[in-house]
Amino acid sequence: MRDERAEGVVVSARHAAVLLDDGRYRLYEPVAGRPHGPRRLPAPGGGKADAVAFSPEGRTIAVGRGEDVRFWDLSTGRHRGPVLEGASAVWLAYGDGGRLVLTFDGTGAGLWRADGGGLLAYSTPGDTTGMPDIRVAAGAGGRRGACATC
């Protein structure tokens, strides 16, 4: 049996996702007073992810895997909304109250509309043309964990 190593933890008010070093993630629902610890939930998308983030209202999880980012309803486990095709996110976060999704692909940052999936801007560290200043949602994260007030 292989030892599992956590590479990051992303939290919301109602859920926690643990990113493992083999490209999988586990989804938990911490419940106060539960004698056996947090309840493990089925992980949408087959439990495979390069990056995850919870929406500000806590009802949706964005899962970056391979080339795309998909959105999943946490209450039903079903796919919800658009697919951010070509995002290749190794880190992602919600911004602007959940209206925007910020992705990082290892080279540059992409700013996407969360409702329609459209890419609004893309920039590399040397060129931030067209990138507005936005506030990243608490609980944002990817492989390196949560970002409370980026």
C-alpha cells in the first residue's frame, strides 16, 4: 500500500478538499461534534485534480484537471455550468464575489467569467496588460493550499 501525502488543503465554510501528491483529491465535510472526525464525501470528477477552489457561497467546487476546469454542484455531485477549456490550471481561485475565476497554468494567469467560461484576459509575469486588480476569495487554492486574502 502506498503512503499518501497531502500537497495542499483548500477550505470553505462547509467543506475541505485535500490535494494528494498523486493527482487525486479527497473531499470532506467537517461536522462539529462528530465523534469520528469529518465525514468524507464523494469527490466529483472521479476525485482527480490538479487544483480545486470552492465558490464563495460554498455550493460549487471548481476542479482543474488536465486542460480544463469544470464546476460541480456539491449537494448533488453533478456537473454545473460552463467548462473553462484550455485553462490548464495548476492553481485556481474565485474572485469578485464568485463572478470571476483566476487560473495559473505554470506560465501565466488567466481571468475567466465563472458564469460563461469566457477568457477575459491572460498575462505573464512580465506583462499584466488588461488584468484588473481583483480580490481573491478566501479558500482559494491549488497544490500549495489556501489563500485567505491574496
